[in-house]
Amino acid sequence: MVYIKMPISKMVGNNIITIKIAMFLCLAFMTSFASAAEYIILGNLTFEEKPVATDFTITINNTEVLKTKSHSFAIKLPPSRVYQVTVESPDYYPSVQTFSLHELTQLGNARASRNLRLPDISLVKRKEGRVMFAFGGDVMMGRRYEKPYFNQPVLIHEDSKTEDTKSLIREVKPYMQIADFSAINLETQISKNKPKERAPKSVTFYSPPETLNALKWAGIDYVTLGNNHIYDYLDEGLVSTLDYLEKSGLAYSGAGVNQTEALKPYHAKLGGKQYAMLGFVGWEGGFTPNQVAEINKGGSAFGSDENIIESVSKEALANNPTIVQYHGSLEYKDEPSGMTESRLKKAVDNGADLVIAHHPHVTQGFEVYNGKLIAYSMGNFIFDQYFHSTPHSYILYVWMDGEKFHRAEVVPIYLKGYVPIPATGIQRDKLVKRTKSLSKKRGVLFSYSGGHLVLNQEKIKAKGLTQKVTFDRGERTRGIYQFPAGGKINKVSLSSDKLKYRLGENLLNGGDFETYDLFQSAERSWLLENASLANEQANSGSYSVALSLDKNQSSVVGMQTFRRVFKAANPMTFQAKIFNPEQLVNIKLFLQLRKTRQKFFDAIDNGPKTLIGEVSLNANTNWQNIEFDFYTPRVGYRSYRVLAEVTASGNDKSKNKGQVYLDDLALIQWQAHFNASNTLPKEPSILDMATHIGLEQFSPQQKQATISFE
């Protein structure tokens, strides 16, 4: 173990190491903690095989803090909302890990300690012929980046496109640039101005040329063009895109001015091998002209069975390790379509060594098929969708030894306000649980490296853990977040056999407000009238939302947009914590629905609101719990949202103006019914995805639940 307090000089072996620490000035990473005590960051480095004797350099928040030969470290640091840890060595691939103080102190094992124990970081050895790839999902930088909804801040301005496009990718640049070869799906045409003629379809994209420069700056080497938006503005937009790609230095494949050009692979010399990169779109498009390339027409490479088999077989015969990227399946679904799964496996059957898919805009699971890795959907990487189900995504690292798959690592990211950032806290928890659950169905299990998931060919040893949950008086619902996220729930025991419980999944993003303003990117999914982020009061962590209300004044807090993906006629609970030390407050919860064929803004502005429930709370110097139960709509509606109206009701003793704080907002989608103690639900997916546990009844006394995880 190496123990470091900064700044000092310390002997390690026969070397004197001078450790320097400087304040990291980026607002994304540091908040003023003038009087706060320091933390000790504890960590271990682990290895896939016997480690070699080498030096390791550890950098935290862009400041080099340690050089050591030891595989353990203890580093004393001032408090920071985020710690980004980079481990480098000449004999191992770098690892970049990002942890929030909140998840280490509140969700992890250091709740009452100044010692912050990081999960072990597993390093991959450099070897001759080994190549590290980094993959991101769907990318565009047009539409709402330039013209956002709801009067939200513009992200790409006309007079600062170079810097603005770089800002969109700045926080994930450290992750992409460490790979030997990085790739994304460019799901947009590139044009300085809007092309004149568009394809006869409802949704079309184009992005400024600065998009490509930003991608190159962030370490991207290659883009696949095999998707349903690369021909949105027909030949004019396609030719413009190809011209700008040639100027940018980014490699590409998957589209062209005719079928022959579109089906051509890109070849990259890596690790002494010539890798082939193929890109395809899975359908032609039901309009004329369609989106795929033909003999005398431009477009994407059509991923028909015949084209995939012929293209892959040709590269396999040339002994080229082959990577196929395929754009298909259905949007917002958890599983690939049968057509997609069949085609991806046919690609492997005919010689593909790695298969990456996209289009659903949400992540899906992984499968190792005949020794080859298939990623069924990468989700979004840089995209302007405001749906609550799309922001959780990942960067995928894959290490290849030529044609042989060695290891994959899932790096959770979160698109906060359309900007990708490292996912921490409850955002990381959601992505990790989803990935583990969907992959387990296909026989894939994960271990951890820091906050990342690791997939390799080795047998995973399950590490069981137990979590004890206490329900306070007047509380029926509790969160069960952990860091790192636990495995499948295999037992729930209650403090009384008379109690019953149910498990649920939180559908709101960032309701603890711990990451609301991190990484210079504001969350856009919340409607917060007369509200501001506050750190003087919090139910959990360090942050909440403060409403500054005059007597009898109201404010609305809730979902900025509708929840598009949901289970119909399902039991739900909206939960929040309220701190109102000065005023009596009244809270009304409304459900607003969007009809199946209703226009979005018509539903936002005019959609009727149904009162779910109402509660009044006297002024109290303690945090108070509120919970409202309801059911999602059964038929006839495409989406819904919940809105809480908070009114400072006032009385003779109330102040004319005061602060009301809200924290830990959750919208919980429950399993169908309650279960007896020591009895598990019959719905297996909730055992993987649960973020909350709820009791059947409120209790005047504290109650406990003990939850065991695989």
C-alpha cells in the first residue's frame, strides 16, 4: 500500500516521488469546500494475469498525484464533487474512471467514513497484436442543439460552432482518445447550410461541418454511415457529407454515391493486421427515393442477408479481422428484432469477428456467439432526444487479438441535456442494471473494473451482499441504490411476517439533483418553476431544489416532457421529500396525458390534467415524505407526465416569503402486486432492475427490510 498526502515528497523503493496537487478549476469537477475535511481515496489495481513489474502513474482531476510500482494506493485529497481517476503504465492500457463524491459516500461503503474505497480497477496488458477499440452510439449535432425546445439554452451558436461542437464531446474525450481506434455511428448528413431537397420522410437531420472536426479532436478515427439518416437530403446532402469527411481526415464506410461504393469496407492497419470495417442499414425505407444505395443511386449500404454474407465472406477469405456495424431493430425496445439477430449471427457465421448494432436509441444487451461479441444496440452517444428512456448509454471498449475477442468493458455515460458525460450515482446504477439484466438472458455475466462492467471469457464468481433498509414513520417507499450496483435480488426478509412488499424501478432521471449541474451541462428533463439548485439543505447527498415562494404563491415541479415508453395500466408511485421550515404548503399531483395522435406541443399546452392526490404539510424543521399512488393509462394514450403543484398556503403565523426544498423525487413503476416476506416476485426482470422497495401499508413505527443480492 502506498499512502500519499499532498503535497509531499515520499520514498517509493529507491525513488523520491514529488507529489503536487493543484485546484482543478473546471466547474464541472470542483465546488468550494473551504472548511471541509479531506478524504482518503483508497484503491487497488488488479490484473488478468500475473502482473509485470512496471511503473503506474495515477492522475486525479487532471493533476498527477502518484507514480508507484505498488498495486494499492491511498491518496489524501480535498473534497470534490467528482474524482476522475486515470491510471497509466507503459505495459498496460490506460484506464479512465469517474466517481462522484455522492456515490462513494452515500451509495457506497463509506457512509460514515473519510475513507473512500474505489472498486478495484482491472487493467489490460499490452501485447503484440492486441488492439483496443472504443465504440460510441448514434451521433448528430443539429436540430435541437441549435433550436432547443422550452426556451432552453442554445448549445450550438452560429458564431461559435467550432468551440460549441467540441463542448458537446469534451467530457467523454478522455475515454475515446485512449483507444487505439475509436468509432461512432454518424447518423446525420453534414452540410454548412440546409440542403434544398429532403427525402419524403417525417424526420430528417443535418449537422454543421464543425461536427466532424469535433469528433476528430475527441479522438474518433472512423464513422459508420450505414444508417437511415445518411440520405435524408438525397444526393446533395450525401455528396456534401462525403466531401467534408474527406477533408476532416475521418475514415468511413457504409454509404456511397452508388451501391459499389457503399458496400466498400474501410481497411485499418492495426496490431499488424488489416481490419475491415463494414457498415449497413437494415431496411430500404418505405418511400421514394429510398435510403439505400443502388447501381446508379446513392445511399446507405443495404444490410440484406446477401450483402452481409458476401461482404463479410470476402474479408474473411482475405484473413482480415472484420468488424460489422449494423443499423436495425425497433426504436426504444429492450430486445433486437428477429431479423436483426439473425443477420448479426449470419455475419459471425460467415467470418465477422465483432458485431456492433444501433438504431433503437436505447441500449440493449450483449451476447457472445460462437466466441464473437455481439452488441445489440449502443444507444445514443450525442443526440438531442428529450425522451426519459434514451439518455442512459455507454462507451464500449473491446480488446481484440486479431480475430480473437479478448475482453469488453462497458463505460456508463449519461446524455445530460443532450451532452454525454460520465454516468455516476443513480444514472450509472440504471445503465448497469439494464445492461446486466438484458445480457444475462443471453448467458453473459459481468464483473467490475472500477465503475465499469467487464465482459470476458472467464467464469464470473458471484459476490453476494446484503442491504438493510429502514422505513421511517409515515414512509412506505425506500430507494435501494448501491455502488457498485448489486446483482439479482434473491431474498427479501421483512421485520414482521404481517408485512408485504413490492419492488419497483424509478423512471425519473436525476431526482436526487446530485448531478444536476455537473460537467457544465444542465439537466433538461425537469420543469422547475421559481426554483433553483440548492446545497444548503438536502435529504440525501448535498443538493436539492429550492422553491422561493410568497404566501399563497404556487410553483410547478415535474417532468418537462412526456414519458413515451411505459407499461400500460401499471401501478405507480410518485415520491418526494419536502423540507418546509417556514410555511404551510399544499402539494397537488397531476397526471397529464398525450393522446395517441395528439401533437406534442398541443398536449403540453392544452392536455387536460387529472388530479391524482393532494396533501397539506405544516411547517416542519425535519424533512417530510410524500407519496401518491396511481395507474398509468390503459389505452388511447402515447405518453404521460406528472406535475406537482406546490403552494405556500400560509396562515397567520407563516412568513410572507420562504424557501421550500424538494429532494429525492422518484416515479416508481411497480411490479404487479405485493409479496410476503421471504417470497420473491414472479416477474424475474424486476429482481435485476429494482431501485425501490415499497410496503403495502404505512406504519406508525419504523420497519425494516433485509435484501440479499447475488
